[in-house]
Amino acid sequence: MRPLMLLGALLLGMLGFSGSARAQAEEQALVDRATLTLQEMMGPADNTGDARALLRNAKGVLICPRVFRAGFFIGGEFGECVLAARGGGGSWSSPAFYSLVGGSIGFQAGLQDAQVISLIMTERGLNAILDSQFKFGAEAGLAFATLGRSIQGATTAAVGADIVTIGRSRGLFAGITLDGAVLSANSAAMRAYFGREAGARQVVVAMELHNPGSDPLRGALMRLGGPESGGGSSAAPSGGTPQGSAGTGRVQTESLPPASGGRR
């Protein structure tokens, strides 16, 4: 009887480990897609210079690799996003995970598949996202700006905004707008990615948790949002104490300061 009990416990443990690894792989895939989205939207193209100038001054960045919107009289928006914040010495935090859900009612029909980056320009904007469920366009006291993918003079258009959203879309809807969409922290995703319960503030402000799989994203933020948004070392990342699995290595890495020690 005892051997059977031991075997059962072993099988349950293996199943639990398999489920945890699979969940973490899903979150890592989202982080990898966010890295590629950042590189594609703020890469070396001539028309992204203003966007990179905004990133250099941003307190944080919310990256949604895919926001899917569909509607026929009743519409909705759905997406998974990651949030990172700038820390001391120009470093960036590991990502916190968020879900984006929105809805609208009206005469509409079409599909939209968008990549969205929201640059958080002020501490007020960052705290609003971290403090509770956040509703785009409806938070009292916050100023929002929405820019097209290739807008020139974006730094001027965004003056005074707490959050600046830049999007690239495909489909039948024209333009990008997140007004009315609700952003909520995804606790289950953070637990899977870091291997323990974690709040968004612990990850992006206190920088208590780190997964080395996020080092390519942190490196891209440093490279594209640094004083000189080009170049960068190809050395392996040296992030904080690992709390999760290693990255996939599908995106470029940078030499990084530790992702611990809090923000400036």
C-alpha cells in the first residue's frame, strides 16, 4: 500500500510541475512577443525617432503585443500586456502581467489586430496603473495622448500627457483607441512566471522579483530608450537573482545592471 501511495504522490508532483512549466512557458512567450513588438515599433526606422525620444523620458512602458478588437453592433477589445518601469542607473524592471478588456456598443462592424505601446510619462500615470483597475481615458486628473504609428513631431503632440499610446493596426477599424478599456493586473500570470505570489508593485517598483527570461526585454528598453538609442553590448544579461526559468534566447540580449534595488 505504501509503495502505491508514494507512486501516486510522485505522479501528482510530476503533473503539478508539468502544469507550472507549461504556464510559465505561456508567460515567457508573451514577454518574447512584447520584446519583438518593442523592437518592431521603435526600431531603426526613420519615423520612430520621436517615439524613442518619448521612451527615453518615460517612467514606464506598457506593451500589448496583440490587442484584438471585433464588433458588430456590440464590440470588444481583448489583449494581454506587460508593464515595466525604469529603475536606478537606467535599468528596467522585470515585467508585471496585465489583461486588457474593453467593450463598446454602437453601429460598427469589423476586425482589428493591433500592436500597442503605452508610454507612461509621469509618476502619477504609473501609480494610477499600479494602484487599482485602470480605465483608459476615464481616470480623473490624467491626461492621455494617442499617436499614429508614423506621426512626426510626436514629442510636441504629447506635451503634458501622463500616458501616450502608440499603435500599429491591421484590419477594418481605423486608428487606435483604448478609451474605455480596463487594464487589470494578472496575478496568476505573475505567480506562474516568478514562482511565487507577487504584486505589480513588487515587480516593477521594488524590483523584488526577477526572471532572467525577461532580460532581452529589459535590454531592448535600455538600448532603445537610452541616451544613445543604438548599439548595445551583445554580452549575456546579468540580471538579478533568478526566480524563474531561463529565457528562450530568441531575441537580442544586453549587458544589464541587477534588476533589484528599487527605482530611483
